[in-house]
Amino acid sequence: MGCNGLSLCHPGFLDAQELPGNSSWMLRSCPETDHIYGLRLIFILTVTRFFNVGHVTYNWLCCINKRTTSSSLTEMATTEVERRRGQLAALSIAAVVIIVGVPLWWRTTETYRAWLPVSQINELAKLQLHLSGDVEVVFARGTVTPEQQKKVPLTQAQDEEHRVDEDTALRYRYETRYRTATVMEEDSLNQPTAAEADLSLHTLSESPCGSLVVYVIPESSSLLPQDVDVYIGQRRTALLRIGPQMRVGKTLEQLLAHLEPRIKQVLQVMSFSHTDITAALSDRVRLSPGNKESIADSMRAFKSSPGYEITFSLLNPDPKSHRLHWDIEGAVQTYIRPLLTKLSPVANFSIDSQTLHYAVLGVNPRFDSSRSYYTLNADSLAHVINPVEARLGSNAASSNPVLNFLLYVPDAHHSPLYIHDHKKQEVPSNAFHSPRWGGIMVYNVNGFYEPETMFPVDINIDMAKVMGVFLAQLRLLLGVQSSSPPPGFLMAPCGSAGLADWELDRLMWSRSVENVATATTTITSLAQLLDQIGNIVINDNIAEQVSSAVTSLQLAVAELEAGNLGFALQYSKEAILASERAFFDPSLLHLLYFPDDQKFAIYIPLFLPMCVPILLSLLKIVSEARQKRREKQAKKD
């Protein structure tokens, strides 16, 4: 009878003879089908090994190898050569798994993490800001003698250091250059008024951004009133009157010592002060509770942003009583656009307007019988904004902050309406502003109502009056500080542009420092996050943005130290944009990493059935090697 395979229960192919080792049965040969059932048995044992069905040791491998090459299984199992071959087979499998399988699995399952400039980020975490202010002091005729003029030093430098906290330090360097006035400058200083002299000096030469020119004029000059020692114009120039104690006859050292504190005051007013710079670091350090003015200013102004959305809204709660007409487009071009054009180095602006009918305030005004008008108290102003804001809508197309300016015209039943402060006094502008939100102005039109008036009344709003209030509120919300000058200082009006040149410089100093502080905080937080979560993916795009932010930060810090204010602001804006893009990259928000317990839950059912037989085989090989070593040692003894 022929043989068509391997049958473990057929009497012609199985003898119940004991095999050496752990096996309890011995397979006999079927010459016709040696190659067929040998391969089948190899396949069965291989599947059994990988799915952990029983423990297959290298003895079976020895039997299989002997089965395919010899008809005597007993000799195969007892031959030392074949046992050695089975050991090598088991070791080969383990070697392939360890040398090839494990690195291949490790490589194919590792998390991609692009290189980040960690050392440079750590250096930026210890922020050391150096700010340099340049001032040129020009002596007019009658302030120094010819002998003193020859001894005037070319330059002087003064350094100040302030430790804000353990990770932030500030260093200010004031560089002063001295010279005498030219003939054309002397002619400009002979103008009738200080404003005309300021304009004439500006036409001669324009000072670069971030620098100042202080003209020292004699005591007898008629440019300044008697009680004024310093005049600050619309440009980057100031007039400093020499004191009566510094008349001709004093030494040059005494004169410079007298001028030094006054020049420093001018620098702090027109350029930057420690109070302003510390307030700009509010995202990085905690402000001192004692400096209430700086805290209020920093909380009122909007945070630095690459762009802002400005919305002007006309609220008409009673269209049946009056039809309102306002030339908002012309008013913006006349009053607002010059200011925004001058602020273009700081941010980009977009403007829109709207008219809302039947929009009422969230509180009911109270009637003051003693004054015969309605009032809004300061305590109730906070409740006005929320109901009105729900009607304003939102600009979902842009992520820039929105500055809201509302013109509210009271209805005929609550007119006139005036706003009172905490002291129950009438507010002259009849307006108020909310920090980091916008402002509201109440525009009364009760003067247009007459006993025989036919409703609705056509009313043309005085845009000059309205825009004057909104312009002042816009300056405050953008961080243009209008602090009270020191004693003896006279400041010129800001002019038609709504912003003086030195006010722009002062804002640029604050915004540059604020951008640097915000960008360093963002990039440091991102680096700490990526370091703590080792399995999170770092794409090349994120690494590129981080490297760009670090490079821009380094350039901004270097330009601040060099006193190049325009370049410092530009680099700081690039740094904050790159850091924000890297921090809020969508790839960092995906669940591309797992906790360790989830990893074990995934990999143990996959690798344990394969690893257990390999480990047991290796342990048996080690055990037999130790046994053989003991036997050899016993024979030697």
C-alpha cells in the first residue's frame, strides 16, 4: 500500500518506541514521501512556534534535519553533530530576531523628530536685553565759551543695569555726542516761537528712528516761556534752556554735570524709560504691585499683534425719531488714516463701519431731576458692553484683535444722556473706553427737537467732534502713552497726524521688547513641551519655524543693542510670527504619541508568542552548556 503523506495514527508508519530526550514518540520513514511530509512537518512546527502552540525545542529541529537526510531517526537524535546543528539553528533564529528584527522594528516604529536648536533656545531663556539710546547735544551760541568749545568731548556713554528677575536682566546704554550749532541751525533757533524753530530744524536734517537731538539754548532766549526749561516738539528734537546758575564763567565740567540729569529726563520722555520697558515684559515677568500706573497702562492697551481690525459702529436705538447721517468714510480719511499710516511700521490696520438700528444699551439711564437730564454712572458702564457686543458681530475671517468704537445716539425718551465718573461729575467727552476692547461715545441730539418738529428728524453728525474722542481712545488702546510731563517740560500738540515722531519711537521701543519677550516665552515653552513628550512628532516645518524664530530673536536683540530701532522691530515681528506658527502647528495637536501603558498593551500580544519559544530555547542551550562544563570538570577531577 502506498503512502500519501505523514499519518501519526497509521500502524504502518508509527512505532511506539521511546525517543531520547523529552520526546516520547519516534517517527519512522516512508521513503516514497520523505520530501513531502518533511516539508509539511517543518511548516506545522514553524506555525506552532510563532503562535505559541506548545513548546518546540531544538530537539525537534534535530529530528527534522535527520528525517530528511537519513532513514534512522534514532541515530539522528543521539548524534552529537546533529544536536550541535539544532543548537546553531536556534541561535541563528535568535540572532536574526535580535540583529535584524529588533532594529528593523525600532526603525520603522520610531517617532520622527527633526533637529531643534536647543542650546540657542536655552540661551534665549536667560534673556539679557541691551538697549542703546543715542542723543546728540548741540550747543547754541551763548551757552559755551570758545575755550570751552575746544574742550567739549566728542562722546560720552553711561550704562545702567537692572535685574528684573532671575531669568531677565536689562541694561541701558545712553550714548551722548556733543557739537556746536551750525550757522543754519542758529538761524532756525532765532525763529519767533519754539514750534517754528522745531519745524525749521526739521527741514535742515531729519533724525533717524530711535535717535534724539537736544539743542541747548541760552537763558536769554525768547523761544521758551519763563517757567519752561524744556520744549519737546513734534519731531525728534528738544530745546533745553540752560539754567541761571550756569551762566558764562562756570567750568565745562560743571556745565556738563548740570546738563546730564536734564538730558536723561528728555531721553526717558522721548525715547524709553525703565518703567515702560518693564511693563512691556509683562508676559515674561510679574509686574511690581507698587507700580500701579504701569500695570494700568499695560492692561489698557492691546497686546502686540501683526495686525488690528478697527470697527466704527453707529447705534440708532430709535429710527422713528431721527435719521442719522454720518460721513464715516471722509472722517476716517481725514482723522484716522494719517495716524494709521504713521503706525504702519508697528502693525497693519483694516477699517470697516456699520449702522445698527434698534440697538439699545444694557442698562436703563437714571433721570437726574436736579439737572434735568439722564445719567449713566461709572458703576453701570461695565454692564453696557455685553448686550451691545452681541449685536456687533465678529470678524471670523481674521485672527487679529478687533478695536470697537461705538457712537450711541440716545432715543428721544432718554435724551439728553450724560456719563458721570466716580465722583459724580460729568465727563467732558461724554465717552468711556474699555481696556483691550474699544470705546463708546454718547452723542446727544436733543437740540434738534423742537415742539413742532416732524419725526423722524434728519441729523448730520459732527464728525470732527466724534473723531477727536475716538482718536484719543485709539491712541490709548494702541499703547501710545500720554503721561504727564515732568515739571518744567512743555510738549507740543501731536499735529494733524495724531502722533509725534518721538511718540512713535517710544511705542516702537516698547513693542520691540514686548515682541522679544513674547517670542522667547513661546519658543521656550514649545521646547520644554517637546522635551517632556519624547514621542511627539517634530516635522521639518516646525523645525524650520523654530530655527527662523530663534534667528530673528538673536537679530532683534543685536539690533536693540546697536540702537537700530527699525530693524529691531522688524526682526521681533518676524520672531513672534514664526514662534506662533510653530507653537500652534496642527501636527502638534494630533494624537501622534501614546503613553507607555498603551504601548505595552499593543506590543505584548504581538511579540510575546514569538519571543517565549526563542527565549526558552536559548535558556536550554545555556543550561546544556553549563551541564557539559560540569561533566568535563568532573572528569578532570
